[in-house]
Amino acid sequence: MAVEEKKLDLPGEEVVIDLSNVPLVPTSKKEIQQLEMALIIATLYSPEVLELIRDPVERATWVDSLAVAAAALARQKAGYSIRQIADEVGRSETMIRAHLSGKTKAGKLVLQTYNKLKSGELKVVVPFIKIPKEMAAKIESLEKELENVRKEYEEKVRKLEEEIKKLKEENEDLKKLLEEKTNIIKQVKEKITVLKELIEFVEKI
């Protein structure tokens, strides 16, 4: 079953993620993914992890570790062997065992999340930052300005394309005219050559 989202009575203040329908013992790939995502989301939004990932340097490592731990636990609950989990997740069997036994910090946190989920104690509240009216109006104004700039740009591009097309046509006309003039010059040269030969012939008589 899918993870559901419900808003509290104070819309725009926070969002509650309802995890009550998440399968605790997955029986299909889809259910494994549902449990895996629930474990990742709930653990990420736990106060302890939110504090840990404040450091941008640590954030990427923590998110990756939590994702691996959640993936491993979801597959273990579905009955996968350590070897199967390691192959699917792309980590060593030693690392998978460490996560599942709670020897790693990420594995321990994910196990805690699963136990809370199992006991029905888990409720994830995600803060929702409400945009002030002044900022919303500014954003709307900028969006309109951006749209106007986009339209002006498109109009300029259209005009440039028309000018380029016109120049290409003029260039083609000039090429044709040049070819015609070249042919005429060639014909004139040929006639001059014939005349010269004729004059020379006459002078010899």
C-alpha cells in the first residue's frame, strides 16, 4: 500500500506523512519498495538525522548510508538472504550484516524506525515553510516579467529567422545573377577571340 500524505488543521504549516498502511513484511517488489521508501523518509525526518545532515559534507554520506540500510532491512523482512541483499543493493555482505545488526549508525537508526513503525508509534511531521504574501507577490511579479522577457526573446528570434531567410533568398538571387553575368562575360570573351582571329586572317590576305 502506498504512503499517504495528510495535512494538519493548519494548512501550510506542516505535513503529516501517514505510514500506517506500509507493509511490514513485504511479499512483492512493489511492497519492498514501499517499505524501503517509508524507512528512508521516516529516518531522514527524525530529529537526530535532521541534526546530523545539517553539515553539507556529511549529508551525502548519511543519505547514502541510510538508503543502503533501509534497502537491506526491507529485503530482509521479505525473506531475502544476505547474499541476495548484497547483490541487489550493490554492497558487500559484511556491510549488509553490519547494517542489519545495527552495528552501523545508519543501520541502528533504520532498525529503530522499523520498530516504531511496527508498534504504530511512528508519525512523521514534515515542516512546511509558508511563503509570506509579499514574497509570493514578488515571485508572481518575477514570473510575469520572465514571461514577458521570454515573449520578447521569441519575437526577436522570429524576426531574425525571417531576416536570415530573406538574406538567403537574396543571396540565391545574387548567385544566379552572378552566374548569368559570368556566362555573358564568357560569351563576350569567346566572341572577342573569334574577332581577333578573323582580323588576323584578313590582315594576312
